[in-house]
Amino acid sequence: MFISARERRILHLLLESNDYYTVKGIAQELEVSERTVHRDLVGVEDILTQYDLTLNKKAGVGVQIDGEAFNRNELKSYLVDLNITEYTQQERETLILCKLLESADPIKLIGLANDLRVTVATVSHDLDKAEEWLQRMQLSLIRRRGYGVQVEGTEALKRHAMSSLLASEFNDSDFFTLLKKSIQKKTQGNVLESASERLLGLVDRDKLLKVETIVDDINNDLPYMIADSAYIGLIVHLTLAVERIQKGEKIEIDEEYLSTLKNTKEFGFAKITAIKLEESFSVLIPEAEIGYITMHLRGAKLRNTGHYYLEEANYPILVKTKELIRYVDQRLNADLETNESLLEGLVTHLGPATHRVRQNMNIHNPLLTKIKADYADLFQLLEEALKEIFPGVSIPDEEVGFLVLHFGSALEGRFQHNEVNVLAVCSSGIGTSKMLATRLKQELPEIQTVKSASLLDLQDESPENYDLIVSTIPLPEYEGEYIKVNPFLTEEEATRIRSTLQKKSMMKKRSIVEKPKAEKEFLFHSNDEASTWFRKVELYSKTAASIVELFRVNQTQHKEVEKLLEEECRRLETVNAINHSSEVKDALLKREAISGVGIPETSLALFHSRTPEVKKPVFTIVRLMEPIQRQAMDGSVIEMDTVLLQLAPEELPMESIEIMSYISSLIIESNESIVLFSESNQESIGLYLANKMKSYVEKQLGFKGDD
């Protein structure tokens, strides 16, 4: 059966969406007139009939494919395997960009025209569009008569452009599915390649699978897990790096910035990755390449976040995040400042995001158009907030869109329901799955818990623990039952889920007798679980007790920071909290030299260090008689009159790190907390700390409290 390029494109659009598509929307996607779309839809209906599918047309709403999932998948497979006989304009532009980015030499227009089976005039028009895209990637297109066309720009920008092309075409699950199919087929040659095939050709397939194994090993050793999108981005970057190095292309990096990267823990993992690449591909990976690998690791979104967001290194971002939440809360009056889940999600995203923005490492956001349409006011509010809180930093719409998801989830999450447990899968397990979780609870009162998981997490889950699995992406490797939905969950999808849950409920014939809540909350299900719980109790209690016992608010006459730190460290040595006070003082000053310690727009400075000389977790406060100027975490200068001193042993269990980090977050919890730490006495602050730590520990151990 013959399928034209436009018919194929329309089918792809409709098959990938469960929503209605307007004719106007399709026309805009294909860059043709609405009349042309109406004409093509006749052919689309004929094709659908052959797969027992129908085109549902609803006046004023749009068109949608109706039919069984099996038939939809059959048609999808046919389109993937289809021998291409012509290209759409968008496909031609993609193919032209692929050829230009790969080639080190100029390419003749007649050669491009022959490859694409169009006229030179058509290619020239396509190049205008390609040039616009390249300019957005900060690359230039050289076009000279008799010379041909060639992309001009740095090696780093060319690689970034290649990665962006791949990201714009494939979602995370499609990438490896199509890759594996293309490896099996090995179609190179007789018929025209699809744009997807050509894009996959940007990275050598066998190399890419080797690199995947290396990255998988590194991912398992990292102190945090990176999101699927960042995971795939890193694999693509490394494969491109190996290929470009083999071709003699060299990447450059600013020496001063490279020195900064060398001081990060990610640089060590990047070095290990480079060694494995050298062994596997017999190439020499220069230090500049290791720097770029480090940048990718630092720009990765965290997948299994745990309490990583509270770690010391994230404190400057924590300050900014609190400001952001406060800004939005003041304008919406939505009680967001007490939402710990929102704080954790935003810090987890903003840390890597600010790094990506500083290094021009753009992220792909496939939901951006829908986010802008459905959350227009919130999007605008966040744009304004970010300009004020991050002055002079240009944050792209893609990043703003992800932040909107976090706030949208928090604003909609006001419902408490019970009964059903659901697993929500998305590519990263962070932003979109949280939005989906909130929408599910909002639409379906019977849902008790929704666990968010990434595509990579899915293999570690036990489906029998859930009443339903829903996913925002296709799960080609998963053989069990699941429902594919939009992160924003349409009414039709909610109805389909409700119907599925009702059927499951009837089949299970669950008992309506429910155990008392207290019994469910406090019974252990295994000895290991009991042992872990009691160990946590011990570690939390030991850390909290040390902090309460050693907490003091002292005053100093010293006008030099070095002297007042020396005085306080000597005092702590006399109470057996630390050894070698001079070494601890030096560690605090060294830490300050790396980055500012002042809390922006306050008179507080947080001096902190983890060193072997510290024996017990400590938090103390020193008040100054006269303020001293100090650099703040955001580069500004503050008038410091209060030193907050936080010390911890170098080897510390995660529970102790959590408590110490929680205290850091308490300082900037609200304007009231800042005033408390700035002005109150020892007893008031000590009680505040003790009660807050008690609530935090109870929450971590599973106590619900009276509410």
C-alpha cells in the first residue's frame, strides 16, 4: 500500500496521542494549509480501515484514532518498517542537518538534491529553515556559490547540536527500541532511509551499545542515580565523543573552569569513565573531554533523590528555592512554604538546572507546548519570579516548563483518598510522574498511594504490589498490563482508568473490613524491617541528642573571623566535641574560601565543615558585637553579625547527614525562622531545634501524628 509522506506524518501524530488533534493543529505541525490536511485525511481513513481502526471526527474538537491498542501497535510497526519513497519538508530539514553536522567538508547543493530526490531550489528553501535552527544552536551556515554549504562553529557546539537533534526526535523509550530494531535490520542503502534511521546513524550503533554498558556501571557507583533522559544524553555524548576523537576532532574547555571541575566528586567518576572508554575503543581521552563528561554528570537530574537535596553542596540552591517558593506563594496565597515535597522536588531539579544554564547545556522538554497552554498564568508568574531571583541569568523556557510541573503538582495536590495503589511511570521519575500522581488522586478518590518511577526503575518493581500501572511513555520491553496516558490526564483517560479499576476490584472481591489504622502503621512485616527501623531510631536519636546537648549561643568581642572561629573551636575542644581545634578552624576557613558562607539578604553566615577532627555533630551560634562584611552564597556582600557553626565527623551515617542538613534548611524556612536565629536567645532556639528535629524524625520513621 502506498502512503504519502504527509499521510505518514499525520498517522504518526494521531497514533502518538490519545487526545483529539484539530485540523489547524495538524496543519501547523506539517506547515501546510488546512485544506491540504482535509484532503490527506481521506487517504488516512483508508489506511486506518485496513487495520480495523477508525478516524473519529468531532466538530469543534478535532480528529482522533479509535480502535484496539493491538491494532494501533500493528500500524505503528508497519510505519517504522515502511520503505520510504518521499520525505516531508521537516524530514528533509532533519536529514540535511545530519549531513552538514557530520561532514568536515563543504557539501554541494546538487548532491543534497539528488540524495533527497528534490530540486536544488527545494533544497535551498530547506536550508533557510536549517540555518534558523543552527543559529539557535549558536552555529553558522556558510553558503557560497561554487563552494557549497558547511556548518561553522566549535566542536562542543556541533556535538550539542547533534544531541539536540536526537532529543527532539525521540523520547527515552523510543530511542533504544528503534536503535535495537535498526541494528537487527541493518538497513543501509537501497531504499531511502527514514529520518529516524538517519538520525540514529549520527551515532555508531555498536559503539553506542558498548558505551551504554560503561555508563551503566558508572551509574551504579554514583552516590545518586541520574534520570533516564540525562542517562541517554550522557551515552549519546560519549559515543559522539569517541567517534569525533577517532576522526581527529578536538574539544576545548576553559582552563580555569576545568580547574574548578577537578575539585568536584563527579570529576573522579568522569576519569573512571574515560579510562574505560580508552580501554574499550583504544583511543586517548584528553582532559578537556573528561571535563565535559563531568559537566554532563553534574547537569544530570537526580532520579532516586532520597535526602540528597539536603546535602551541604545544595545549600545555596536551597536558599534560592525558598525564595522562589515564597515569591509564588505571596502571589497565589496557596500555603506552599510548608510543602516539603515541593521544596525537595525543586531543589533536586534546580541544582542541575542552574549548572546546565551556566554551561549552555539545554534540556529537551517534550511537554513544553502543552504546559504553556494549560498553565499559561503559572508559566508567566514563574518567568517573572526567576528573573527576580536569578538576575542576569537567562533561563530557557524548557527549564521553566519543568518547574511549572512541580508547582502545578503542588497546587493541585489537595486531596486525601484511599484504597488503590498505583505505579506511575515517566522517563525521569521526577517531574511528569509527580504531575500525573496528583491528577490521578484528584480524578480518582479511591487511590491511596501513587509511587513515581522512571523507565529504568520499572525493572526493579514488582507489578503484583500495584493495582494498576500507568505510564506517560510507551513501555515496549514491559509485557504486563499498563495504561498509557498524558501527564495531564484527560477525562477520557480518567474514565478508562476508573473502568479498569472497577473490573479489577470485582475480580479480586476484596474484603470491605479494614484493620485499625494504628495496627497497620506500627506492625513490622519482617525481622530485617524491624532491625532497620530500630537502627534508624538509634542513629537519629544519637545525632539529635548530640546537637541539643552541645548547642550554645555565645557572644564574642573579636572583630576578626579567624579569631572568633579559633575561640569557638577551642571551647568545643574542651567539651570533647572536637580534636585539634586549630585544624578544625583551618578547615572552616578553607571551606569559606571555596564559596561564600553568608546567607543572602540576612545578617547570618553558615560556617560548616565535615572533617576527621570532629567527634560529634555540633551546631552552635556566635553573636558579634559589631558586624563584619562577608561574601554571601550568591556573590553579594552581607553585614554579618551572627555566625552559625555546623560541624560533623567526616564518616557519618546517612541519618546523621539528614539531621544536620535539615537544620541547615530550618534556618531559611521562613522570615520568622531567620529572625529567630538572628535575634533569639539560647533557650528559645534550642527548644525550636529540639521540637523541629522531633517532628522530622517522627515523620521519617513513619509516625503520622495527630493530624
